[in-house]
Amino acid sequence: MTVDLAKLREMTERNVTALHARPEFVVLFATGAGAGVQQLLWQEPGTSRTLLDAKYTLLDAELPYANEALIDILGEAPPQWCSRGTAIRMAVAAEARARSLTIRGGKKDALVVGLGLTAAVPTDHERRGEDRVHIAVKTVRGIFVCSASFAKGGLDRRTIGELCDLLGVNAITTV
């Protein structure tokens, strides 16, 4: 399947604007690729007004790039670093963090969202497996997961990273 980046960017802008009108608090955990999700959430006009109205807040964003950092979040090493299961565990941990932060902030009944994103992207050394991303979103309604694979050598690291960011934002906004 071919992705039209320009259309995906436009859709993401519309979805972020809509997301800022929703009463949810988000915590994001992303390993490397996905680091741009936070920037995409902050760059849309109206973010300051939205934050002042407490309609939507990015409560926390962590980028556990080193294996040890991800172990700190998950409590143990995952069986596979870049997998559907790891993304789910990251989303569950992110949602728990969001819940903790909203309770401590006096908003115990707030709606919270946890995003977990893990990816394997082109690098400068030999790596096993295909280039891929696994994204999980945890809400009170359940866990939603999407995955994508990229043909090795088909896209460069920057493009795959941008796709991971865009897919991550749209995963939050469509659940």
C-alpha cells in the first residue's frame, strides 16, 4: 500500500485540532521513532487556549530509547523490543501514568489515554527483521493496536520516523 504523506499530514492537522476539543489527558511513551508525536500535538494553533481550559493536556511524554529506559517503564525486559505486545505494555503503563497524574492533580474522574509506540527503523548497522512500527492506545474503552511494515530500503529513516509520528497521533485521535 502506498501512503500519500501530504494527505496524511493534512488529516493529522485536522485530527489534532479535533483532539484539542476533547476532554482527555494523554501520556505518550515512544521508543525513538514516535518522538515527533509530542511536537505534532503542540504545533496546532489553539493549544494554549485548550490547555488553559483544561480540555486536553499532554501530561507526560517519555522517550525510552535505551533498553534500560524501557525496562524502567515496563518493569522488565520485554520478550521482543519492537512488537505488538511491547506496544501494548507501553500503552498500559502510559495510561496508568496518566491516571496517576490526573488523580494527583485533583481530576480523578478525568478521561485518560495512554499511547505506546515502538518501532524498528533503518539504522547504520545490521539489524534483524523488517522495518516496522507497533502502536497501542489504552483508554477506558479498551486497547487499540495498529501495526505497519515498511519494505527494507524502500523509505529512509526520516520518512519512516515521520510516518510513525503521524500514525501515532492519528491512533490517539481515532479511538
